Amino acid sequence: MISKIKKVVIRCLATTYFQPIYETLHYIALKGMNFGSANSPLNSGEVMVLKMLQTSLPNNPVIFDVGANNGQYLSLILKYFKAQHPIVHVFEPDQLAFKKLEKRYANTPNVFLNNVALGSVNEIATLYSSKVGGVDASLVHTEDETLVKHAVAVTTLDDYCIKNGIPAIDFLKIDVEGFEIEVLKGGQRYMDALAINHIQFEHGSMQSIIAGATLHRFITLLKNYQCFHIKQNGIYKVTYAPIKEVFYNSNYYFKRRD
């Protein structure tokens, strides 16, 4: 009886007549689940993660800011971990954005600025952006011929850590417009060794779609970590299902399973 009722309801409601209503409700629901809110770390819920990590990270935590742009997130790292005296390794391949980083942070103790990108291999790659220094800069080619292009150096997280004698990373933040999978693949050795404790990244842009970066791929790659979605007031545990694949910019947090 219940099955028959469900079929009747579906036949009546799953029609073109109600589609505009459902699309509006869908949009409201996505916003209510904190999707589409990743444009600024101040409005995305990321500050709540930093506050949470204040009590989890040790003194002198090693933090990586990958895709730093002009230092929007770096300023928050230095603010919220000031008492712990963080050691921050910063990566930004765009020349103009990097010059702004140097102007603001070149003399900041224990902040190491790197004018390179992180990826899965050491190479020279093309960076695409709507303008030089733009927050949308990405190593993912979208075939938009209006984008500004320039060559940048790419190294891997593993190689950088080995070269600089970094045994472990306490917190890895990544915001590289769809290239997050490649950054993580370049840190496979450290992830397998459980030498990265906390990971946060933005996901869900058009570049993510073009790169084939699905939530399933992230969860599979980060098999030693528990996945959480970042909300406005904290983090929410993600139990994977295909319906959880949402391509609408937001942030995810992965905590190492102990």
C-alpha cells in the first residue's frame, strides 16, 4: 500500500509543473547547508575551524597555506595562532599576488614565502586567471581563451618537505581552484606516513568539474582521514553517498584517524 502511494505521489509531483519550485527549494537548501559560501574565509565557516584547531595544534605548529593569493587566509592563521607561534609555509605562484605577499609578510618571523605552485609532479605549468593576481588563478585549463596565461614553477609537497627538513605538517590548507587533487597526490608519501594531521580545502568550482575532482576521489585518496563539511558554526561529519557530490563552492575538513 505504501509503495503504491509513493508511486502515485512521484507521478504527480515529479513533473515539469513543479520543477521551478523545486529548483528554488534546492538553491535554498544548498545555501542552508553552507554551499556557495567559499568566496571569503570570513564568511565561509573557515574561522570556526581555526578556532577549533586553537585547542588541537601544538606550540609552533607547522602550517601550510597553499594558494595564498594576497594573504587573506594567512592573516587569519597569524591572528588565531599568535599565541602558539606558528611556522607557516606559504605558496603562491602568481607573480603579482606574490609581490603583495612579500610586501606584507617578507619580514614576518617564521613565515616562509614560496613563489611556486604545488602539484603532483615537478614541472613548469601554465597558470590561468581572469587577471594577473586574481583570486581565480588555477592550473586547470578551462579552454576559456580570454584568460591571462603565464608559466609557473610547480613542485610537490613531498619534495618541498624533504628538501626543507620538515618531518610533519600540523595543518594543511589548500585553495587552488580545482587543482586540490594534484596537490594532495604530491603529498602522498607524507599522507601515507600519517605526517599530515589536519587538512582543509575548497571544492566545487567549474575547474573541479573539468579536473574530475569528485568528493569520492578525495575520500578515497584521504583514506586515513575522516571527512567533514564546514558549516557556519563548525564541522559536520560526511558519510559518503553519490548525492553528496555537490559542485557549488564550499570547504571540507579532513582529520587524521588515530
